[in-house]
Amino acid sequence: MRWIRAAGRALLIVTMVLTGYAGAGVRGGEAAGGVRDGGRGPMTLATAGDLTNYLGPLLDDWNRGHPREKVTLVELPDSADEARAQMITELRSGAGRYDILNIDVAWTSEFAEAGWITPLEPDRFPLESFLPPVVETATYAGKLYAVPYVTNAGMLYYRKDLLDREGERPPRTWAELERQARTIAPKYGVGGYAGQFLPYEGLTVNAAEMVYSAGGSILGDEGERVTVDSAAARTGIGLLARGVRDGWIPKAALTYKEEESRRAFQNGELLFLRNWPYTFAGASGADSKIAGKFGAVPLPGSDGSGTSVLGGSNLAVGAHARYPASARDLIAYLTSDRVQRRVLTEGSLPPVRASVYQDPELVRRFPYLPALRASVLAAAPRPKSPRYEQVSLAVQAVVNDAMAQHQTPEAAVRRLAVELAAIARRG
């Protein structure tokens, strides 16, 4: 299956691979910012590696219908960091090689602030047809700088067979999660709870979810205001630190990225796992020890359903695009209803179109869709900042120290506030 073949490189697939929409043309004759573009013509689309090999057929369909506006796919390295670095090098040169860019949702603010992508006119795209939270990932300083293309939200995977034996339901609050992880997991010789806790982008996501789910935030005003020094942040990060200290978060989880945590769960080593939707396919595969024995629900929070961090990617028009009207039309194609369904069925990626999540046939094929829809609707973007990479590195370092018991959660939050304020001043 494509999902299982792709699982080994999951986060990149989830956040970077391109997929699309058919139909709905965009009015031509104007550049993305409203300036006349002088006509239409061939384009390039830059993305990280197309690991599921379904993007090619989508673009072939476009090219057959638009012989004068053919698109050439430029595949960058699979690594999100390397792909970002190559995009930035090209964009800084002003050469205009990349007309359309498939960018991680966390990069929108940085690319917009730097002037590498151009504002788009909201009424030219079917934004009202998307799941509402995803649109916020494409805006910066009150303007639309990209169009949501693929989304993602974290979910809580749980061992249904073990909870059923104990007469328990999956947790809706942190207190229930902690109690079940402490008391049920040891009975069956499994770890209680894990996420992606190695110091990398995954830890930033996990930490932000804990802060958000406690009612807090990390940054405000597009990264200019630091809001993390709060009781909510101390509660959320404190729960992670306490889990490691008390043993219901295994110490091995401090080395987990997406794939390590997925394998641990599907090998029967965990009661609970926070991970992305792609995990459903791997855990259902022939090599999974828990196939048919698990379920997925939205993340729990401090006093009810929690808040996931949005993943995924957005499509943007480069500031030096040669034919921006054609570029906008291609984005409309890749975000149409028909192609968004192919995003799910052929690319195994979560689409941004709301209607896809309520299609009975698709729900039968992909039973996690209702839980994923609920997770996306309750989700929030990662902290917005034109210096997001620095912000993420600071969060990773501080939260790792708290979970490794090198610093108390209270001290860690104070330190993070100081570091984030210094980053904001550098702008």
C-alpha cells in the first residue's frame, strides 16, 4: 500500500508532498498582486520529493488540458530542512526559477516577510470550502500569501483491546490519560504514552499542543509579542516533564521522531501515542502486531478535548514568477474538490476540502476521517513568526531540558520567554 511504503518518511510526506484540485479556473490577465502579467505560459512547481508518486499523474492531467501552460515539477531533497534551504537560495537570487512553491505551513510568515512570495486575492480561491483553521496558516499580516493544499493534525492512538478489557473508554482529558497510562499500561507490560520528543520540529509541535490544550499560547502579534510565560504553559510542559519523571512516558520516547514512535506503537509497546494520521495505515498493515486492535480520537486537553497543531503545506506564487496568472490557475486546479479527493485516495494525505471528510464512501475506506476532521477543526497553527526557525529551536531546547529533568517546568518556561523575547528583538 502507498501509505505503508510512505510511512518511513512520514513527517515530510505529511507536511511537504504536493497534491491537488481540478477545475475552477482563475481570472487571467493579472499578476498575483493585481498587476497585469502580460499573458500566460509554462511554469515550474518546486516541492520536496514526491514520495508517493501520485503527483506526476495530476500534473500530466493539467498539462494535457493546458498545452501552452505546462508545468514542470522540480523535486527538491526529501528532507524538509534541505528543501527549505534550496528554496531560499533560489528565491534570494531573484532568478524566478520557481513559479509555484509547495511550502510547509510554518514557513508562510517567513517567506511572506522576506518578500519571496506574493499576496493573493482571497476571492479568487474557494477558501469557504476549506476546513476553516487551515486558512489561517496561509495568512500573514492580514493578507493571503498562499492557498492551503494539504493539512494535518495530531491524533491520539490507543490500544482499544486493552482499554476494552479494563472497561475503559479512550481519555478525553489529561487526567484520564495519566491515570490510564499509570495504571493500565503496567498490567500489560507496555509503555503508557509517547509522542515525538526528540529535540527537533516534532518536539516543538508536541510542546505547542500541550500549551494550547491548556488554554495558553507561545507568541502573539505575528511573533512580535511573547505570551508563553503563563500558568497554561507551565501546566502543559509540566505534564510532559512529570510523565517522564513518574515513568508513564518511557525514557525511550525522548529519542522518538514520527517513525520511531509509530513503530513502537504498532509493535505493541505503547498504550497511547500522539502522531499524525498516516499512522493509521501503518498500524493496520500486515506487519503490525496491533492491526484491528487500536483506535484514534482527538487529542485530550486539560479539561476536555485538546488542541492539535496544524501540519501540512500551502501553495504560494513566487515573487518573481514569470506567469503568475497561470500559477494561480494551477493552484486552483490543485485545490479543487476532485483533485483533493485524489490527494486522499492516491496520495494518502489529508486534504483541505471539508466535503471530503463527510463523504460516506471515503469514511468507509478511511475510518479515521471523522476523528481527523474534529482534530483539524479544533487545531491551531504553530507560532507565527518571520523567524520561525529560531523560535522552534528555542522551544525544542527548553522543553527537552524540562523533560530530561535538567530544569523545572517553571524555570523552563521563564527561560523560554526570555529567549523568545531576544529572538523578537532581532527582527
